[in-house]
Amino acid sequence: MPAVLEKPKINNMLANLKSKKHFDSDRFAGAIVWNEEPVAYQKRLRNEWE
């Protein structure tokens, strides 16, 4: 049977959590070169199911 933790203790544990990873999305900005407009691409993909 697992130990029962009290709500204040759980809240304290959650408040002390540190993020282990940081994803830097700026590294990938502009990395993909599109040959068509994004909205046109999306419409073309959606029309494939009809």
C-alpha cells in the first residue's frame, strides 16, 4: 500500500520541482524552407480525405 502524502507536503514538493530540460525552439526558427504558402499546404492536405 503506497504512503499517503498530505496536501501541504505535496504542494511543497511541486513548488520545489525544477525543470530538467529546456527546449530552445529559437534554434529551429527558419530551418524549414517552404515551397508553398502554409495555408495552401494545409488546405491541400485536408482535401486529400474528401
